Amino acid sequence: MKLALNDRQKQIVSSLRVKDAGKNAAAFDNLEKGEMTFSENGALCGLINAEFMMEGILPNFEPNEYGLELESLLDLINRPRLSS
């Protein structure tokens, strides 16, 4: 399933790819192709969750603007896994 990432989501994915330093290169490549495995989907969801916990929340544990963007990206990437 090809996911329709908007420009901002593509920027976030690109930033996460750099931070990941190649450990999940196949998952990122397959995300772009729309051919992620269940395992790759889980790996990317884990990276997004980790980014959210480090950069996406305010001191009161509510999401900041970036956190809301990460939540939206997570919803999109996780959609194929939830529909199976």
C-alpha cells in the first residue's frame, strides 16, 4: 500500500532516517516504495514514538506542534498494520 505522505511528513521521515544512521534503511526505502513488511512498519512506528517522547511533548506531557505532526505521521504509517 502506497502511503500518501505530505511534504512535511516527508521532511520528518527524512530527518528520522538521518537520526537512525542507516539501522533501518530498508524500512525507510520500503516506506517510500509502499512495500513495508509488518516488522518494518513496527520499526518505523517505534522510531516515531521515540522521537515523540524526546521532542514532541511539553513539560505537562501534552504534545507540542511537532508532537502533533508525529502523531499524524504515526497514524498514517500504522494504518496498513491496523487494517490487516
